[in-house]
Amino acid sequence: MSEKKKLSIEWLSGCSGCEVGLVDLHEKLLNVLDEVDLVRIPILMDIKGYPKADVGMITGSIRTEHDLNSARKMREACDVIIAFGTCPVYGGPHSGGYADTPQELLDVAFCSNPSTVTTDIPDQTPKLLDQTLPIDAEIEVDLYMPGCPPHPGHIFDGLMSLLRGQAPKIPRYTVCYNCDRKMKKSDVTTLRRTYEGPFDPDICFLTQGCLCFGSASLDRCMAPCPKSGVPCFSCGGPSEPIILEPPKDVRTRIAHQMSHLTKIPHDTIVAEIESQAKTHYAYAMASPVFRQKPTFLFKKWTQKSEEA
């Protein structure tokens, strides 16, 4: 039997959901452990250093100076780095802090809220950076595996492919590919939010006047939300055309599709998405995929929403 590969896992600013995604491999996790020695995983092992490893998986994004140092040390110690989950690939939901300064975030967390009485912000250990960063803003990444968390099937295929020196078979289609709902034209004239149901379980949410971002999102989940009656909120990040083409954006893609399926005006749909930009762009707004687009006017949208 060939020598086992060494696998190292680091957890930056994140929720540990991707580590749970590993456990969701169930019995296939035993197949992985047959081929690796797990040399580092903070959620299970009390280890402070960064041992040499063949493959390194990083979860969470770079939000603090500690994250920054940890990412750099993982790059030095590992032959291959996997950005594992939406946070290291795009920045993740906490990149919503882009709308505020670190001082404003700390003030709300420790002072200006109903559950605290202090006026003092404790010394930060570690210190917040000015903004959330995907890990490739600071280190080289060999494989991107977005998802919140990625589907166990994608995790297994990606990890085992790297361990065996093979090219991973990662599909490039959107969430709609695995959704069972049918698109069809309707006479719907008004938008409805998720809580304003009920919605027909067999018909596309867009057809029913409810925003769903499956057609603009990369499928790393196999569509569990729309199958369970919940519209897609793009936790896996944007689809490939939106990533690769600067003029394309989520709001115009969805508005174009929804306005053709219903009688809701295109501009009405765009305005609704912009008014909830903190939600609809939350998972990837830290990434240059959005920040560098000429169409991404996030601060203008949020200011307009707050004034309304």
C-alpha cells in the first residue's frame, strides 16, 4: 500500500459548517481516512503549529490579522491549497461588513445594541482588517470548492481527485439544473417575498413572483432549498457567466428572466434586488467578482434603501 498523503485543515473566520460538511460524507469519510493522515484540524485537534502536508484545506475567509497570518503559514506548509467553502472562495456572508467600517461594526457589537451596557470596546485580539477578503487575495489557491457547505459529493470527488493526482470532475451548471420546478409564463404582476406564500411546489419561484437566484448561482448544493420550498439565495456564489463577463450582474440576469416569465416590469425587479442588496449579494460581495464590476454600486443601493 502506498504511503498516505498528509491532510491539513485550517479554520479562519467562519462558522465551521464546512467541517460539518466533511462529516456529512458519512461512510465515505472512511475512504478518505484510508488515504490520508489528518495532521491538523482545529475543530478536533489541539495543535498550534503548521505541519508539512500534501494537501491543505482552508475554511473561512480572511477577516483578521490572525486569519492573514494563518493563511500564509498554510500556504508555506502545504503543497496544494483548497479553498473549501464559499467563505474562502468569495468571502462568505460576513463580507456584508463591506457596508460598514470596522469601528462601526465593533460599536454595534459591543456598545450600541439592546443587550450591552458598556461604552468601551475591548482590545481586539486579533485585530479586524478593514474588510473581509477571499483567501486568494493573499495566497495562491490550487482548487476552488465553493458551497455553504459544498455538497458531500463534490467534497469527496474534489478531495479524492487531488489525493490521487487526478483532475476533479466539477460541474459548471447552475442550481436550476437540479431543481424540479418548472418555468412557465404567468400573469403575475406583483413581487412577493419568501414569507408571502404559499407557493406552488411544482412551479418556478420566478414564475410566481418570488425572487430566486438559482439561475444566477453555481450549483455546489444540488438544489436542496428550492426542492424544500425555499428560494435559492446563492450561497454557492455566482454562476460562471457572471464571474467571467464584466457587464453581467445578478440583478439584471434575474430581472431579465423574471420579467419574461411574468408581467412584473424589469425595473421593478431590479429595484427590489437593490433594496435588499445586503442579503442578495451577501455571500460574494467581498470578491473582485462583484466589487470590481462597473455595475456593482452597493454603497449607493444601501444608502438609497436606508433613506427610503
